[in-house]
Amino acid sequence: MRDYLAALDSEQSPTNPERKPKALSPTDPAAAWTTRGRHKVMFGYSLNYLIDMEHAVIVDVEATPTRITKEVDATGTMIARTQDHLGLKPDYVAGDVAYGTAEMLGWLVDRGIDPHIPVWDKGKRDDETFSREDFEYDRQENRYICPNGKNLRQYRLASRLAKAKPPKDGLLRYRAKKEDCDRCDLKMQCCPKTAARKVLRSIHEEARDHTRALMETDVYGQSRVRRKKVETLFGEVKHNLALTRLRLRGLSGARDEFLLTATVQNLKRLAKLAAIPPPMAMNA
């Protein structure tokens, strides 16, 4: 309980300060209430690995409550810690779409690390109206142009721009004029339920665009194939090492067990690599 109370005041709080937990374990409150599969509901922790994809060597481990936001935060923690402790900085990081949040992509690009991660994009609409991708962004003028050629601007008055503060949710709002939308022939395809159209743009949109460009490269395709080594490690943990339940409680207990598990997996790979005989010398 002391560990839990101390964690509440840290940057990696076990609870979401913006939302009350659905349930709280009386014996291990740092564990997250989660659903795995169709009917498996439990309190649990997530095992997060940072691996070298050449030989599937685990270079860092982090335990988090089973919550996507915590797992994404753990990625930055492991990368920074690996650079400080081992002097290793990756050229790129591969992961699944859960790690493709705007904040994570922005964090990587700012540090010169290419994200080989699918972009998590919620801008696509499923009601047959125009999606964000149907609006053209003019970087020089900082505006969006709608399919009918009208402007959507973030600020229309210089005084508002001067008083503007960074949005708490990281999303910039670009709005069209009501009179433009009222006279538009495409209104029913654009904003049938609102007076004017609004388009959201992440403050990390440039990082998202950079990632989209990387997704078209051959190097990105190769890293997607090699990323399967990560899933192999997690399968080994569950099926070969039978780590389906933890013996220790609390985030510190989960961290200890996960670290020991990663050590076992690395020792197995070390033994395999050490057993490879050196190449024989050839006499001419």
C-alpha cells in the first residue's frame, strides 16, 4: 500500500486522474482492471520489452498497469533509460498501431528516431461525410481548404492569436465561416448536423506526416516482418515459462518478476549464440 500511495504522487500514477477506475483491487490497487479476450476480466500488469531486433536480445524491461496509455509511456521511459545506461540510441523503433499515437510519434521524431509504427488515425468518418483527409492543408498560410475551395482557419483575428494558449488535448481547431457553409452545395456531404465545419489537427501532425511517408518505404516493410520477434518473446513468456500469474504484489513486485523473466530469456539466447562455433579458416 505504501508503494501505491507513493506512486500516486509520481509521474507514472497507477490510476488515470481524469477518470475513476471501474474497479479497484483491495490487495493490489496498482493493478489495472482490464478485459482480455471475450470473457477474461482481471486485474493485471503489462510486460513491456525494448529489444534489439537483430538477435531478439531484451535491452530494457518496464512493468505498467494494463492500460494502453501506460504502455505507450513506458516506451519513452525504456528508450531514454537504455541511452543513459547502455549508450544505445535506436535509428528507428517498430511497434503496432497502439503505439502510433500523435504524442508518441512526436516524441520519437523530436529525438531523431524514425517511427516504424502505423499511425493511429481517428479522422476517418464512417457516416459518408467528408473526412479530414478530404481537406487540403496549406502549411504556408496555416489553413485548411475544403473540397469547395473555402478556407478553414484556426484564428481569424490577430488579437485571438495573441491570446491563444496551447490546447490541453493537443488538438488545434480549424473552423469554416458559417456563411460559407450556409451557401455551400456540399453542406450535406460535409456538415449536415452543424452550422459550420470544423477540422481538428494534432500539434504533432508533422510527425504523423513523416511517419506516413516512412510507411511507404521498403525499410518500413522489413521492420514489420522483423517485429514478429517481439511477439515470439511474449509467446515464450506465456507458454514456455508459464508466467500467467504473478507471485508478488504491487508495481515493484511486477517489475522484479518481469526483470527476472527477461534475464532468463536473454541467458537462453546468450547460450545459443555462444554455442555457434567460429568460422573455420581456409588455407589457400
